[in-house]
Amino acid sequence: ERVDFIQYFHGVIDRFELNLPGHIHLKRQLPEGQFPVWMDKDKMTQVLDNVISNAIKYSPEGGIITMKAENKRHYLLVSISDQGMGISYDKLDKIFERFYRADKARTRKLGGTGLGLAISKELVEAHHGKIWATSKEGKGTTVLFTLPLMNQKRRGV
Ligand code: ATP
Ligand code: MG
């Protein structure tokens, strides 16, 4: 279905705001205007729910989570940045593997199965996008993904 991504993304963030742990702040850096993307809303919501939940789970007290979307002409670049513990460079690719959890001792108490990002990767790729992460240990993590933009002039389907 054709979806205006920015309007949709605001809706997802609004839903998180309703139930946010008190010490976390969500910041939006979303442009004005139409960003039409061909997508399955339910599947994209699974991707965003997992990435945003991770950002919340690994955020420190008073942490700010920044949600961005940028128009790169033919595709949209979406990113979610947190100020959490970060992930070491050698583990950055592994977090997208099934059941992989960086630092077992530390993450055990935070719960989860290690499937969220593996599923997110499958779903983003099913939308012809790519997903990856950058991180600075002790400073924070950014998860980024792309989605092809539809021809903005096309109307209807
Ligand atoms: P699930 O999503 O299945 O509940 P999970 O959150 O542990 O479990 P993933 O979402 O796949 O699993 O993430 C895999 C691992 O990557 C996590 O266990 C954690 O070690 C690391 N990770 C993911 N996001 C972040 C983040 N924002 N900051 C630090 N580490 C992260
Ligand atoms: Mg997760």
C-alpha cells in the first residue's frame, strides 16, 4: 500500500510517547512534506517497534532518542539514535543474526530473545531496503535503514 512515511512515522512515535518510561525523551527530526513509500504497514511497524524498543531498553536515565528521516532522492534514510552503552565494532554486524545478543551477562537482565533485529532485517529487505548500525561504545548506537521512495508525481496507485 502507498503510505506517506512521515505521517506514518509520527503516528508510531506518538504511540510510544503514550507509554514511555519517565526518564527517556524522544526527539523528532522529520521533514515536512510527502514521502510516499510502498510498504506493508504492519511489517514496517514491527521493524520500528523493535528498533525503538531496543533504543529505549538500552538508554540510560535521561537518555534522548533521536528519530530521523531524510530524503536521499531515490530513497528514504530512516535512523534511530540512542545515548546508551553502545555496541563494540566487531559485534555491529552480528546483532542482525538470529538469537545473537551482545554481552550476554549485561543483556540477560534486560530480557529478549535476540530475534528482533534478525526479523527487522528480513522485513526491511523484503521492502528492498538495507539496515545497518553504527555505534560508539559508551556513547550510543544508531540503527539506520533505507526504503525506496515512490515517484512523487505519481497519483493513485
Ligand atoms: P528481542 O528483540 O528478541 O526481544 P533483543 O532486543 O535482545 O531481543 P535484538 O533486538 O535482535 O534482540 O538485538 C540483538 C542484540 O543487539 C541485543 O541483545 C543487544 O545486545 C544489541 N542491541 C540492539 N540494539 C541495541 C542498542 N540500541 N544499544 C545497544 N545494544 C543493542
Ligand atoms: Mg529487540
